[in-house]
Amino acid sequence: MKTYLECIPCFVRQAHDALRQVTNDEELMHRVLRRVLVASAEFKMDLTPPEMAQAIHRIIREETGSPDPYAEIKAKSTAVALRLAEEARPMINGAIDPFKMALRFSIAGNIMDFALTSKWDQMNLSSFLDDTRLKELDESGVEALRDAVGAAQNIFFLGDNAGEAVFDRLLIEQMPHAKVTYAVKGSPVINDVTLKDALDSGLDQVAELMENGNDAPGTILSLCPPAFQKRFAEADLVIAKGQANYETLSESDRPLFFLTQVKCPVIGRDMDKPVGSWIVQYHAGEAR
């Protein structure tokens, strides 16, 4: 997916939010934001939004000296998600269709997205459990994913955010564990799930963990090491979680499934879905 004009102010807001996590130094923030504005002005709009986000967050880490500005928020997200998961697991196990209920929780967890807002708190999840049970899903998409999981000998699950990863674990618990590899970022960017976050979420108990070797949101395959690219290409089933994975893989030439919430009008327009939609979408692959 290319970058749209509406993405540019979002980049600047995201940079400001990240800076507020680590400093109150107005002079430093001003200097960083100037660099971000210059980078935004020079950015090629035919590239994906995560490629710009990668550049922005490298600037922030360089200028502030903080290797992971969202570390505290990620730890909080994971802790809250683990508590919610204890309530969710009995609901899943007791459901008529445990796979579908677990899928609902995995998509519901996508609310934990600090690329869109850093003002998340417990109130955002006050009706989390009830909303998850009632939210409309595309039944054909659910069944297509169920069939694909059943037929696959190996599944490559591309993670998105910390905290959200806990709910991905609930879905993977409904799959044959030995089949699943869970992909995480090679180093911190925004609140994306890293190896440490995945371990804190207990994902190593249900899947093999694999780092993608870079610090960009989503999955920019050209930046990933050969072993990662090989796993992506050869997997029977790829599940791509979250908006950034959609942004980077929506023109991929291989079949995969997107699982996400539509939280941004730009994504909604690109997917032809209203903001607020929960997506279970099969991507057949683009002809090359």
C-alpha cells in the first residue's frame, strides 16, 4: 500500500507521542520534530507508511538515546492483556466454536495500537470482553481461515503489537502448536512485539519464535534476512496481523490472510471497509 497525504500529519503526531514517552526537553523535541518534518517532506509517496515510520523512529532513538521509547507502555499492555486473557480463556474453551471465539479475541487485541494513539488506558478496554463476543465477523473469511489452518503443515504468524500478542496466543492455542512460527520485530519500533515481548506473553509455549531482523513496522520482506524470507515463501499458511502488515503486504504476490481492525480512514479506503470493521480477509496474491 502506498503512502497517502493523510499519513504525513499522522507521522508527525506519532513522533511527538513517542518523544513524550522519554523526555520533557522542549528543545530536544523541537530539534527532533524538525528532522521528522524534513524527512517527511523528502519521503517518496509510492513507498509504504511503515517505511516512513522506520525512518522517523530511527531519528527518535538516535536523538534521545532511548533504544525503546515505548518499553514502559509495552510492559503495561502485556500485563493488562495477561489479566484479560485469564478471563477470556474460559469463554473460549466454553464456546460452541472455540476457534471462532479465539479469533475474535485475537482481532480484539489489535486495539492496543500506539502508532495511532498513546492515550490508551484501561478505559479503552472497559467493555472489551462483551464487545469481543458480539462484534460482527465475515463468516466466509472465518471459515476460509479455519480450513486453511486445518490443511496447513506449517503456519507463519506475523505478529503486530505487544499486549495484542497475548491474544494471538489464545488463537494459536486453537491450532496445532508444532505447526506455528510466530514472527516478531528484530528490534524495537513503536509498540511492536519484539522477542522479549513475545516471551513475556508466553508465546514460546505455543509457537516457535522468529525475529524478522529489522526495525520497521509491518513486514518489509526486502529488509528481512534470507532465512525469514524463505520461511515466509515456503509456509503453507501466512497470517498477517495488524494494519502495518496490511500496509506492507497488501501487494504481496503470495496468498495470505489479513487479521486486523480498521482503525484509520486511509486503511478503510484502501480496503473498502468502514472504520471499526474487524477484518478476516484472504489475499490471493498479486500477479507479477
